[in-house]
Amino acid sequence: MPQSRRHRSGLRLLAKHCRTADVRVIFVDPFLLTHDKDINDNTGIYQVMSLYSLLAQEAKAAVLVSH
């Protein structure tokens, strides 16, 4: 399974758990430990942040990322 597809699958499972548990806020801290992208790679970081945006939509929760 391609990596991005696997990430989306895991993300949807996490989102489902958050909805079931009525989680309203998800804190991501520290951000650097949640990905393997170069912090100066705008395209790579955009991909990571897009996953967090999808998580927020799927979970119906706020996602706060600490850098």
C-alpha cells in the first residue's frame, strides 16, 4: 500500500475514534516528531499539514500544532 494511502487510512481510523470519544481538540506536540520531511521543504510540510487539515475535517475537531 502506498505511504500516503496508508497515512490516510490511519488518519481516518484516528478520526473515527475521536468522533466516538467526542474529542473536540487534538494537540500535536512536537510537530517535528510527527513527520520525516525537511522543515525547510515547503511542499513536504504542506503535505503534512494537509493531513492534519483532513484529520480536523474527518474528526470534526480542532487540530492545534505546536512547532
